[in-house]
Amino acid sequence: MIVFSGLDGAGKSTQINLLTDTYTKAGKTSIIFWSRGGYSPGMMLLKSLFIKKKRKLEECNDSAIINRNKQFSNPLIRKTWLFLSILDLIYFYGVYIRFKELLGVKVICDRYIFDTSIDFRLNFPQENVDKWLIWKLLNIIALKPRKHFVMTISIEESIKRSKLKNEPFPDSIDVLKKRLNQYIKFNSNNSSIVHVDGSKSIDSVNKIILEEINK
């Protein structure tokens, strides 16, 4: 399993697609698994069962965000949502991906557990999810990546690229700073992490990634 983490606009999707092409040319089967806590496949399915009329991403508005925040102000709803989100990640990172690898499929993860950990810390600081037993269980059960790339860029560049991509819900400057600090701290505390400067050219970043994977 190859994992890509990092700021929005750092080039994760571009490098993931290039890596997929590399595997395809080598005659290897690969899949891309995207996840964020609360938005993993199982949780999205669960939401579709309770929401009769889905809003498309581009149709979401400020009132929808306000309503969501109001719902999460209820401790029971908030804790239940977090618990189910983590439970879903346990299945996908502990069972689904492991099964795919046993079948010889190359799994490329767009974001990983640490990205969700940052989301939870920023969005639900009152919960201390990192200390929950089920969160610790997730970290034990989840398949560990063969290579974990963390891609970062400057705050200014992240904002610029988000605008070019028409990101519907871009992070504020304050949130981006907090995310970047979390990734920098994560890189410094984990020698196995491969830090990649996303401001470099696409080709040079791709070369770094392939060299690391081939080690």
C-alpha cells in the first residue's frame, strides 16, 4: 500500500494518477482508495439511506454548512458520527485493503489515518478522539503503508491552487496554517515518512516518488 497525505493542492492527485499509469504500463492492477473520516464509502452509503434528496457538491451552500454545524453541536450526534466514521475506517483499512493486497492489487491511498486525525482535531477539539479506544484500535488494525508520502506546499500556493480547482469548501488561512504545522510535526517525528515538496515540477516529484518506491 502506497499512501499520499498532505495539503489540498499539493499535487497528490496528479502523482497518484501518474503512479497508477506506471503500474498499468507494468501490467499490474491498481486501485485508488480515497478516504476522510466521515466520508469513507460506508459512511456515504449510510448517509444515502437517511437522506432522501441528496445535494450535489456544487449545490451545497452556507445554510447547509450552518445546519451541519448545528447538528454537531449535539454531543450525542457528534460522538455517534465520529464512532461510526472510525468503525468504517477500521473495515476499509483493516479488511478491505488487506484483502485487495492479498489478491495482488496495488493499493494507492489518497489520504490516510493521520489526515483524518488532523480533521478530527481541528473540527472536534473537545472530543480528544486520539485517546478513544476505538481510534487506538484503528491504528493497530489498519494496514501499514509500504511508503507514506506527505506532500506540502506554502499556504499561499495552496490557496492559489484551490481557486484554480474551484474547491467548493477551501480551508481558511488559519486552518491551513494549523494543517501545515501538523504535517511538519508529523514528518519530523516519523523517520519512515517521505516528505515531498509539492512546489517542485511534476516530473521531478514523480521521479522522487518512483525512486523511493523502488528502493
